[in-house]
Amino acid sequence: MAGRPGDDRAGSTLRGVPAFDRSRHLFGAVTAATTLVLIFVGGLVTSTGSGLSVPDWPLSYGMLMPPMVGGVFYEHSHRIVASLVGALTLALALWTARAEPRPGVRRLAWAALAAVVAQGVLGGLTVIFLLPTAVSVAHACLAQTFFCLVIALAYATSREWRDARAPDVDQTGLRGAALTATLIVYGQLLVGAVMRHIGAGLAIPDFPLASGRVLPPVATTPVLVHFAHRIGALLVLLAVACFLARARRAGDPRFTRLGAALLGLVGFQIALGAATVLTGKAVTPTTLHVATGAAILGGCWLSTLRAFRLRRPAPAALAVPVARPVTQS
């Protein structure tokens, strides 16, 4: 039975747009937030050199809960949080399969579940094969991909998605700017993962110059990867600044606020990158650098989803009945 206008418990609206399910949306948001925590804890494992502190998998020294001392604390904590994220994702996928009328969103939930299972397997392989670079980089990149999948799930169940209103201005440029920023940030995180896992974080030991020069004086692989990461930071700054400029031109506060927050995060991220080098890869700035990069990607991805979604007609407008004249017989 249809509910009253504005009733969040009303049935699905026209054309397959479901009623707002607050509980499922909040569950998706919690899963996304927990994933960001997992990325931070994973960064701690790498920053502290604890990746092989537990030599077996899926158990830890043959136990579910080993003594939490030294590097075991970081590695096993990572496994615990990863298990929590896996359980949340499984619950979210089953809930979505049962309650979600949109096939695309159901497929997205199953894709997220497949990604988190694959991520767990990759994590195990990094231990079994003693941190091979290719597997470690794939593990880092799949973490970011999974994070984006869960953000998309949470947004697809949000009130804003359901009540999307087409803005009064053309958003074509805004969509392109948001998508470009997202792709550049993802590429930058890929380069950063390679840099971390080949041990090139201090291949250029000073900042902002490279061994006292604008261009590094040597061209070894670690130096080139490190320098590419620095160039990538400038590209990210430019891309996010362009997105903010587009958002201001569009005059939509939903995008200008997020764009300004992203630009602030990028500035903070660059400062963390500098601190990572100048402190010789101290644990705190290095790990925050990993987590902040993921947060920037998440914000850019959310901006992209919003830019594409908010161009569509309002579902509520589609549900307005059309009055017909009454004819006399």
C-alpha cells in the first residue's frame, strides 16, 4: 500500500526508484567508513614493517587470537578489521539482494562481496609468498576499488539519490571534471602503492627539491617512481582545483562544499607527503598519508556519482498525477 507523500516507509515510487531505506543506507555508510579504517590499519602494517610478523594464513601462528605483541599486534589487528569488513559486506549484499528492487544495485552489492573475498585472498597470498611486489600492489589497489564500490552502494541507497533534482545549469563540464579528478587520484594511488612496495619512499631524500635539484640527478627505477609520485601530486592538485572551479561556475553548493573540502584534503596530503620524506618515513605521517589518499579518492568518486545522478529528472516529478477534464455524458 502506498504511503503518504514524504513518508520514507512508502513503497517504491514510479519507474523503479525505491523508497528511502534509512537503515540500509546507514549500514552501507558504516561499511564504507569501516573500510577506510581498514585502509588506515593496512597502512600501519606496511609503515611498521609488520607484513610478515605472522607467517601463516588464515590463522595466526595456528591460533585465532595470538599474543598481541610487537608486529603481530599490527598484522593481526589488520586481519581482525578485514574480517569485520568482510562480514559487513556479506550482510550488506544479502540485505540488498532481499530488499533492493533495482537489478543494477543488486549486482553492485554482489560485486562488492566478490571484491572483498578477492581482497582477502590477495592478503593471504602476500603472506604465503613473502610480500611479492605485484601481489602487494594489487592488494593495495583492490582495496581502493572496493572502497569505491561500497561508497557507490551507500550513495545509491541515500535520500539524495532517491530525491535527485536536476539543477538549473548544465553539468556536463562538472561531470567531466569530477571523473577526471577521480581517475587521476586513482592513478596516483597506484603509483604510490608501487613506490611503497618497492621501497622507494626515500629514493629522493629531500623535499621539495630532488637531491637539491628540480629534476633528480639519477634515473634509477626507485627514483623515477618516487619522482612520478611527486608529479602526480601536482596533477591531483590541479584536477581537484579544476573541479572546484567548475563547481563554483555551476553555482551548486552541494558540489562547491565538497570541492573545497577535497582541495583542503589535497593540501593536507601534500604536507603529509613532505613530512613522510623529511621524517624518514615516520609511522604517523606515512600511515595518515595512505588513509588521506583513500579519503580523497572517495570524495572525488562521490562527486562523480553526484554529478551524473543529479542531472536526471526528479522521480517525484514523474509521480505527479495528471488531471484530466471531466466530461459530461
